[in-house]
Amino acid sequence: MLVPDFRGQNLKDARRIANQEALEIHIHGTGSGRVVGQAPAAGTIVMGEDRIIILSFSVQQEEG
């Protein structure tokens, strides 16, 4: 299967997409903000038990 592009998603949406694709996600950082990076990259082919995706999140900062 091809790894979907998680960039720009919040944690809730990333989990929904992962569940639909039978993928397991591991979070790098706090999990707040939006996904700014992932490994393996979107479009990578994963097979068998190799279904763990590492997501990096931006730091959400308050304005003002």
C-alpha cells in the first residue's frame, strides 16, 4: 500500500486516516499543531508488518 500524505493534518484527522488505512502512527513531539513531517514519506510503499508511520508536529503557539 502507498503511505498517505499526513502533512497539514491535526492529530485527530491523522488518526482517522491511519485507522482507515490500517496504519499505526507514532508521534514525535507533543501531538499539538499540524503534521509537518512524516517517515516514511507520502507515496512510499509499505508491506506486511511495516505499517508504522512516525509523525512530527509543529508547535502550536498562542497569538498575542
